[in-house]
Amino acid sequence: ERTRLGKLRRLPAETLDGQIVELQANLEIPAELPLLDHAGAQGIGLLRTEFLFMNRKDLPDEDAQVSVYRMIVEAMGHDPVTIRVLDWGGEKEIEALAETVPMAVGPNPALGLRGIRMLLKHPELLEEQFAAILRVSNLGNVRVLLPMVTIPAEVAEAREIYERVARRLRRRGESLPDKLPPLGAMIETPGAALAADAIALEADFFAIGTNDLAMYTLAVDRAEIDVAHLYDPLHPAVLRLMQFAVEAALRLRMPVSVCGEMAGNPRLVPLLLGLGLRSLSMNASAIPRVKQAVRALNIDDCARFARRVMEQSDPAQITELVEKFGTA
Ligand code: PEP
Ligand code: MG
């Protein structure tokens, strides 16, 4: 079976009726880079940059960040590299930031100063990261992603900083592309999903983070064992929010992808394609099986299936439908 999945690497992620699906990798540490080519990833749909700030006592400076981004962007050639700015807060703790950003850990860290909220409160961190990313943006196909967005103004404010940093770099003689890399928003809270039509007016693309979206929608901590049985991305509430966000993006012909764990489950591919998604980002190791699933599907069947699923309001019914897909 290994060789069969290996051969898939060169085959396109194309449905039986000729729809192309983009399958990209989520990257948590650069050491995973060699896996991408092997898995046949078409770029990086989510580069988590937390690793740059972890296991160290001080902050990485701009040049240190540049060298890591450069290595990754160059390794990916013309394929897209979606660099997400630091998503700190919530359950993710970073020692190097303790001095710069003294985190008074409130009663609900996951509802506190996390992701873009923290970066806008400490714009010097965001400026430095934007500068480092912009300095490699001429070397490949870079995109920039903002975590934990909940209101359109966060994207607008981040974009002002982004453009100001770009102007400063140009004045300094850096060569940046005429058109700056797209600036996208993670849709990973119910608030963002339900305001997706407004956020879409400020963002250049969406990446739907179903890990946090499920957590925040269902009020179930991702890391809490006692409530793990309630953590279910197939809960209709999560799916309806995803659908709302996908449709807001598609109406504007704006790129939208899913980059939560859900995207790497081959059984969920019919549903995701049926909701209109054509771009999925996942752990590299999941790509061959997801591609296999894509290549066995018709979009019409997926759309019909998604309509049936979206009529359900009982999570157990949805799970059953997903398990039975293709057998009826
Ligand atoms: C998500 O929340 O689904 C996501 C992709 O981001 P992370 O898992 O890094 O929080
Ligand atoms: Mg997330």
C-alpha cells in the first residue's frame, strides 16, 4: 500500500468530474519540510510560527526570523507558503514573551489576549514579524495569515501596520513585490464565522481553523479530557458556521481553505467538497489518503451529500451519514 500511496504523489488531486482540489500542508516545525514533497503537498496552507518563539528565553530578532522564512520559502519554490503570524495565548504558552508581554493570565486564557489581539496590543512584535515576512516575499509565493480574528477592524488595523512596514522597508531599499502578499484571516471563532461577510471585505483570503472553531462553538476545551467526547467538528453548529464563512468567501470569489484537523480526514472530504471548499491544508502525512478520497469523488454527489448533512440538526445523525457515505 505504501507504494500505491507513493505513486499518488505525482497524480493530481482531481475529482472524477475534473474539479481540481488544492491539498496543502500544515507545518509546525521546519523539520517537517522534507515530508512535504514526499507527500505531494502543493505548498504550505498553514505555517505555524510559534516554534520560532518557543524553547528560548529571548525573542528572535527580525534577521533570525528572515533566515527561517527564507529557508522555508525557498524550499517551496513557486508553491504558496502561508505564514501565520504568532498565535500566542490560550493554551499556547511562550516563555520568551514573558518579559515583553507579561501575561496576566485571566480566568479564561482562551478568551483573553490571544492571537491577533495580543499582536495588536504589542504592535512592535507584529511589525517585526511582518518585516521579516515581507523581506522574503520576493523569493516565492508568500501569503500572510492573521490568527484569532473576531472583528473586521482587526484585519484593517493589521493591514495598516503591514503597509506601513512595507513602506519603511522600501524606503530602506528592500526590494518588495509591487503587490504585497495577500493578507488573510483565520476563521476560528463563531463570531468570525458569523461576521465572515464583513471580515471578507477586509481580508484577501480565509483559512477556516476548525480546531478552535469547534472548541469555541461547543464550549469544549481542546485539551480537556473530561469533555473530549463533546468535541465534535461534525456538530451541526460547527458545520453551519463553516458553511456561512465558505459562502461569504465564494460570493466574493475570495480564496477559502480549511486548515483544521478536519481537513486531513479522508472520510470528511465529500462533505468539505460539497460545502464548496476546493482547498484543504493538513498534516503532510494525511495528504495521500485525502488525495485518494478526492480522486474517487464526483462533485455533484458531494454537493447532494452536503445538502443532506446540512438538513440534520442532530450530531449523531451527521456522524452516521458521514460513516455511511457511498454505501447507500
Ligand atoms: C485551528 O484552530 O483549527 C488551527 C488550524 O489553528 P491551531 O490548531 O494552530 O490553533
Ligand atoms: Mg487555531
